[in-house]
Amino acid sequence: MSSRLIIAAAPALFVIMWATGFVVARLSAPHVDPFTFLAIRFPIAGALFAAIAVAVKAPWPDGRAAFHAAVAGALMHAFYLGPIYWAVAHGLPAGVSALIIGLQPLITAFLAAGILKEPIGIRHWFGLAVGILGVGLVISPKLSFTMLGGITPVTTAACVFGAVAISLGTVYQKRFATGLHLASAGVWQYAGASIVVGFCALAFETLRFDHTFDAWFALGWSVIVLSLGAISLLMLLIREGAVAKVSSLIFLVPAVAAAMAYVMFGETLNLIQILGMAVCAAAVLVVTRK
């Protein structure tokens, strides 16, 4: 019975963990440069995956498969989280960033149609149109064209770039890196991601890390809860054949992230933005439902 309860609760717990990722970006922003934060986080996560792979005696991918895993990891981790952390560090609210990234299932569906030739139905087009409308409702009331940060065309575009990157990474992995063990492939994924964010940190940042409690807590949470805990849940769900339940709840991530950001940082949404978030949730629900 306890095992069944864990399986039943795992999808909702995974969604909550996923939502905390956007809050971590907001928490770390005043204390750590965004690319520097990820350049520390990814190698630690890769080392944890290596330990797991050794512990479970996971098969290691050959050179070609390792390369594909590294490319997929660069897309799904570095090119996804890098722009998000940068946008949040430049004033984009955590809840808004979660909302834009929450449209990833819609973007993935269209990329899969173009690359993998998967079918696109009327509900996908409807979901895309409704999702764009919802994002417009959320960003329009507080959209600023100044260079002072906040919800600006630049920070919004950075987040959209991240959403496209993780969608492209998902499709790339499905096309070139399926069948690999999650732990051993994860080592190569984080290796590819570490190279990208490491270069960005060295090229564009001063490697600022102020060693405050918030900085270390954000790093510890992102490694242990997000990289290790969330992936462990995902492995459990894959083993039990319950991954589809995560897709059925993914539309709740932006609302959960916005609620967390309100409690922790006082980030607020007006009525139009709340309506836009509900519209986006409906769009994702339409696309992900079976």
C-alpha cells in the first residue's frame, strides 16, 4: 500500500519540484551570477549521476551516443536554464518565466511535427493560439521598453528562447538518444551543459558568488532536490509506466511557481495576468490531454 501511495503522489510531487526551479532562479539572482550558478550546479549534478550510474551498474553509452546525449543536455539544461536564470536576474518575475516555459509542450508538439513527422491536430493549433493569447495577457500589463529590467521584450525573448531550447532538446533526444540509461546518459548531458554555461560564465560574467546562506541554499536545493530528487522521481515514474500522469499535471506548474514567488518574494499578478495564466493552463491542458 505504501508503494502505491508513493506512485500515486509522485507526479504531483514532481510538478511541485519542477515549479521550485523558477523560485531558485529568483532566490539566487541577488547573490550569484546566473551562468556562474549553473556552471557550479551542472558539474556537481553530473558527478551525482556518475555515482548513481556506478552504484546501479548502468551501461555506459558508446562515443556516438555520448555525443548525442551531450548535445541533448546542452539544449535541455544550458540553453534552457541559462536564458531563464539570466532573465530572472534581470527582473523577469519567476511566475512569468514559469508561464512562458510552461508552453513547452505546445512548442515540442510543433517541433516534433517538423522533425519527427509526428501528426499535428486541430487541438494543437487551437492550443498554440490560446497559449499565445494567454502569454500576451500576462506580459502586456507590466511590459516595459526601458533597459532597467523587469518584463521587457529582451527578458521575455530570453525566456521564449529557453522554452524553444528545451523543446528542441526533447525532440533531439527522442530522435538520437533514446534507449540510454538515465543515470549514465545524465553524466554526458551535464557534461555538455557544463561546457556551454562555463564558457558563458567566463565570457560574460565576473564569477560573482557571495557565499551567503541564500546562495548556498539555492545551490544545494537545485542540486539535491531538482537534479537528484526530481530525476529519481522521474526514473520511478518511468519504471512504473506513470510518466503520462506528469503531463496531465504540467499545466499547474506556472500557478504553483507564481504562488511560491508571491509567498517568498511578494511577486504579484493583477487580474488580467491571472486570467492570462488560466488561459495558458487551459491551452497546455488541451494539448497534453489524451
